[in-house]
Amino acid sequence: MRQCYFLVFLLLFITCSETESHETISSLEANKEKWENASILDYSFVFQVSCYCTVEYTSPKAVSVRDGNIVTVNDLAYSEEIHRGIFSINDLFKEIEKASNQKVAVLETTYDSFYGFPAKLYIDRDERIADEEIGYSISNFKPL
């Protein structure tokens, strides 16, 4: 009888995990398509990282993107070295895909209902490790 309960529990666990993963991928694909169909290459937004990091790293940053590439952060020319960890919208989609493929402990995404871009993203790569979770948010999005 114990084996029967264990088998039922195992099947439910596997089914729930696959359903959650499938829903995440379907939502990602649908919203990525919505974003791509909007054909917006020039835009600005406020980008904020949420983590156990320095205040400088987590403070909101005004980002401008031209032709799909970040060009300024807080009105300063973008430098990959100086502005590490700041993502364009396409970079955020890549981050979601990467986390999805890595089977992270928690992957939560909220997409903009009109344009489909990831407005909020939260990743906990390993629930056994404290303080490695990271979140990203986009606000004040404006096509240019």
C-alpha cells in the first residue's frame, strides 16, 4: 500500500513540474512573439535590479536603447564593463530562456500586457542557497 501512495505522489509531482515548466515556456513564447511583432528597436525605460547587493547596483537606472542596443544608462554612454547587469528587453528574454533551461528553483515572470516584454522577473537558482535570488523590473517604458 505504501508503494501505491508513493507512486501516486511521484506521478503527481512529475506532472505538476512538467505543467509548470510548459506554462512558463508557452507564456515566454507568446510574449516574445508579441514583443517581436511590435518591432520596437528604439525605446527607453527604468531598469531596477533587486538583490542582496550594493545600493549603487540596485538603484533605478534610466536606460535608452537604439536599434536594439543599450546606448545610455543614466545619460552616460553605455559601457558593458561599468554597467554590468543592465539588460535590454531582448537580453531579459534571453535570461528567462537561460533560467528555464537550467531548471532553476523559482522562475517568476510578469509580462507587459500590451507589448509583451518582461516587466518583472524573479529568479532563485537554488533554494538551498541564501541570498542568491535576483529580480529585475522595467518601468516607465516608452517607445522612441
